Amino acid sequence: MRNKKVLVTGGAGFIGSNLVKRLIEDRNSVTVLDNFMSGYISNLEPFSSIHIIEGDVRDKTAVEEAMKGVEVVFHLAASVGIKRSIDYPLIDAEINVLGTLQILEAARNEGVRKIVTSSSAGIFGELKTMPIKEDHPVEPISPYGCTKLCEEKLSLTYAKLYAIEAVCLRYFNVYGPNQRFDAYGNVIPIFVFRMLRNEPLHIYGDGEQTRDFVHVDDVVQANIKAADSSGVSGAFNIASGKSVTINNLVETITKGNNSTKIKYCPERPGDVRHSLADISLAKQKIGYIPDVDLERGIEEYIEWARQSIKDNK
Ligand SMILES: NC(=O)c1ccc[n+]([C@@H]2O[C@H](COP(=O)([O-])OP(=O)(O)OC[C@H]3O[C@@H](n4cnc5c(N)ncnc54)[C@H](O)[C@@H]3O)[C@@H](O)[C@H]2O)c1
């Protein structure tokens, strides 16, 4: 995608800022709408040409201003994470459901061609079949999973009702640069930062639970390909298509660092036992092919985390 006018909601966040980087490299004209609830202005400092609107997706006026002349919307702004949604279910619903509706209404009024929304594997709940296909039952076990499912359904309903295409990307566990330690429970940043600070790593349960980790560059690739696709609306899994146990992940992270202590703790409510995506539909419909292998991605992430501790970010 080149030379397009696009809106990135949540562009100051972890995934959003990586997407903005790629969109700028591809010479698009980028507006970011973000209230900096969990995003950082420093993530956007390298990009002098973008238009930043500090505002809330629940605020009709701010959303309408951000939407002016836009052809494609990447909607990433959200109250993110299982734990946060259990602690603040009303805020989670207001931002993820009502905020998404504000975006959809403004997009339809502006004649936006395509909206790409950021959904989550959290919509599935406990795994029933493996690997998880898009038609796997959706029985979320957290308010976050419920509101992300609602966001998807609203977007796809707009695609049925109006002349707007909607692609909902169901991310599994995303990791990569700009993912801070305080990223509400994401395991890779927590393990890496704790290792670098010589703190013990806490594994909840026996460590044999599995996750499908996907690098943020692959998530960015999926967003761009979804935006470029023509005549495509739907919900697609975005993952690596490979699963690792948390014990294996710890080995990959701590390789060459035998002094790191591991502590096993009781399981946490809301965590699923297994996760592995079937990504063939995204490949077929939008041409998504993950490219970053976990070992390489972790090595690069450790370097980023080391630098960010040095810079005190
Ligand atoms: N990181 C993951 O593993 C993962 C997995 C599945 C889905 N997702 C989804 O991807 C998207 C991006 O997640 P992320 O990991 O980059 O999180 P993030 O918290 O880094 O980014 C979210 C951004 O949205 C902004 N924001 C929050 N509420 C807002 C509001 N009311 N108005 C305007 N801006 C608001 C935040 O300030 C932040 O910049 C989210 O929709 C999330 O649900 C992420």
C-alpha cells in the first residue's frame, strides 16, 4: 500500500507504532488517533511527517476529525488484556465496543473503503480442537475476549450493511520491539525484562501450557495485506502457526544465562491451557505468510529490551 491517506487508532501503542513505521516507509499519509492510555508519544517521535490527534475513540468529535479524507482505517485502539478487563470491565466495554462503534460510524459517513480491526485469540476461550480454525467455537472466558468478539461482529455487520469492507485480524500472542515490560501480562516482555534485571521468572502452572507467538513484523504484514485486499471481508487468524510450551520459551529466552532462577506459581484464572492457530485461511484470502522465526525474534527483542533499559524508556 502506497500513497494512501490512512488512520491508525492506537498508533502510539506497541503494534500501532510498528505499523506506523511501515506505513511511513511506504510513503502513506498517516494520522494517529490515540489518548496515550497505554501508548507512548516516544514511540512516534521518529516519524516527523505523521499527524497526531490526542483524543479518545469514544469521542465523536475527535474521531470525525481524525477520519477526514481517510481511505483505510487500522483500528488498534483498545483497552487491552485479560487482567485489565477483569479489573475494569466497564472501561473495557466502553472503549472496545462503543469506541469501535464511533469509529465504524465515522468511517461509514466518510466513505472509507476498508477497516482493518485488531481482534484476538481471546475470543475463542478454552481450546476444543487443535489447531484453532476460524470456525472454532467462540466462548471467551474474560470480558476482554467478549468485547473483542463484539468488536469483530460489529465490524462485519457494517461490512454487510454498508459499502465498507472489514477485515478482523485475530492476533495470537504478539511480541517484538516497543512492547514494554508493563504490557499487562504479556509473557515475553515480562520474562526478558526480569532476566535482564536478574530477577526470577515466574511460571504459572506447570509450564507445559502452549502458546502461538507471532512477531509484530508479521502482524504488520497482515495489516498491510488486509488493507490491500480487494473485495475481502472476514475474520482471520494471525499467528505463526507453531506452538511452544512456556518451559521451552524460557529455555529460548535464557539460553546462555544459567543464573536466571525459575519459580513455579499457582495457575491464574482466565488463562487458557493451549493455543495454536491454523493460519491457512489468512494465507488463502489475504496472502499472509509469517516470516520471523521465534529464536531470531527473541534474540532481537532481547537486544531491544537491553537498549530500552539503558535508555530508561
Ligand atoms: N499484543 C498482543 O499480543 C495482542 C493480541 C491480540 C490482540 N491485540 C490487539 O491489538 C491492538 C493493539 O494492541 P497493543 O498490544 O499494541 O496494545 P497497546 O496498549 O500498546 O496499544 C493500544 C493503544 O490504544 C490506545 N488507546 C487505548 N484506549 C484508547 C482510547 N479510548 N482512545 C484512543 N486510544 C486509545 C493506547 O494509548 C495505546 O496506544 C489492540 O486492539 C489489542 O486488543 C494485541
